[in-house]
Amino acid sequence: MTRLLVGLAAASLALAACSSPTADSPSGSPDGRPTIVAAFYPLEYAARTIGGDSVNVVGLTPPGGEPHDLELSAAQVAEIASADLVLYVKGYQPAVDEAVAQQAADHSLDVSAALPLLTAEHAGEHAGEPADEHAGESATGTDPHIWLDPMNMAAIGTAVTERLSAANAAAAGQYQTNNASLASDMSRLDKAFADGLASCRSRIMVVSHEAFAYLGAAFGLTQVGISGLSPDAEPSPARMRDVADLVTREGITTIYYETLVDPKVAQTLADEAGVASAVLDPIEGLIAGSSDSYPTIMEKNLATLRAGQGCE
Ligand SMILES: [Zn+2]
């Protein structure tokens, strides 16, 4: 009992020391709750789901913003410095990696650290484009899009739960309850994808940018990206021809584009190949005003894939 009280006192002191708001720091939570800075939407979802009302969650990537090439304002760097915890994926957003290394080495969590990562070697494989165009990705050589496998999201939830529980033991029970709910949602999604994609006419997904390797690995689909790992990599004419040939050869009926990136390239390719196009959301961020969440977007993605891949 004594040890518990000492632990709680230490935890609340530590949190209070870190989260005391200052006039020029918008991240300070005025009500004294710990502040979690989440680098992009799926991490906001994990933080809000696990932390509930006991934490103040600040997202770095605004709704409608494309997170790969996020640039941080001075105010956001200050938020990273003053946060109680920063959640990010190393190798995904170079500006966040840099700010975390400089400002948050002792209060950050790379949620990909405990996950088996896929290599990024597929990027540019057909295009002949340099895969090292994006410094953050080439630095690690790994594919950062871990959240598109629901079981990876479950693992992220557990990592966040452990970290929050260590900082605030008084709320650990609530965090674990919330995490159990997240895990159950992710297991349900995992089963729905496995069942829904078990028997499909085509197992090749043609996508705008190569965000779907983890989803593909989990459910037996192979992605072919029109551009590489980053959505702003402009595909070469040779790449466009290669993908168009593949669409014809493999009898692909649908080319997928996404919500936060100009669909022009994917739709041009679909028009030229005479096939349909549909939104497959890499959940890198929400569109502005969206009332969706990770599970509802994943359910839409499953319905889109089942139609586009010709699944029974
Ligand atoms: Zn991406």
C-alpha cells in the first residue's frame, strides 16, 4: 500500500512537471491531464481509445493533411518538447523523426519498434525510380505503413497501454479495459478481412502509392503501386505503361485511389485501361470534417476490396 502511494505520488509529480501549461505552449493541457502528441491519425485513434478522457490528445497532422511530407511549425515542435508522450512511427515522417530526436528522446514511443517490419525494397521495383527519394524511408529501409494490418493496431494499442500505465499507475486498470476493447475491435476486423478476402478472382491490388504491404501480407494480397512508398512520387511514363500492361494481363477490374492525394494519376490510368476506380483509404489521415474512425474506414476498405478484387 505504501509503495503504491509512493508510486502514484511519483507518477503524478512526473506528469505535473511535464504537463504544466505555459502561455506560449498550446500543448499544455489546462486541466492538468497528461498530453499525448500523436504524429498522425491512426496514432491519435490509439491514444484516444486507450487514454479516454484521462488524457489530452494532440494530433500533429491536421485533417486533410498528407502526413508523409508533414512540416512542423515552431509551435508544434514546442508541443513535442512539452508533451508527456509523443507517439510516432520512425522512418515515416522525417520532420517528426528529427523533432523527436532533438526534443523528445526521453518521452517518445516509436510504435513500430516492437513490430516485425517489412522492407521497402518493393518501392520502385518496376518503375526504375530511386527508392531513396524520401530520406526518412531510405534511412531505415523499412515500410512504415504498419497500421493497415489490424493486428498491428492491436499491438500498437498494447504498447501505448504499457507506456501510459507506467506513467500513471492509478489509471492502469482503465487503460487495460480500453485496450481490451480496442483489441476486440481489431480481432473482429482481422477475421472479417480474412473471411471476406479468402476467395477472390484477383489477388493483385493496383493502388496509388504503396501503403498496403502489411494489409496484403496479412490477407494474401499483393500490391502494385503506381507511385512508390510516398504518394507524391510522380510515376514515370514507363511505370504508367508497366502498370497498364499488368492491368490488362491480369484482368484487373479496379484501380484504387485515395482520399488525401490527387486521384488524377490513378483515374487517368483507369480510364486508359478501361477499368473502374474506387477509393481504398490508406488511413494516413482523416479528410476534413469526417466522422469516420479507423474501424469504420477499414470496414469500407474491406467492402471496396471485395468488390474490386471479385471476392465471393
Ligand atoms: Zn503512405
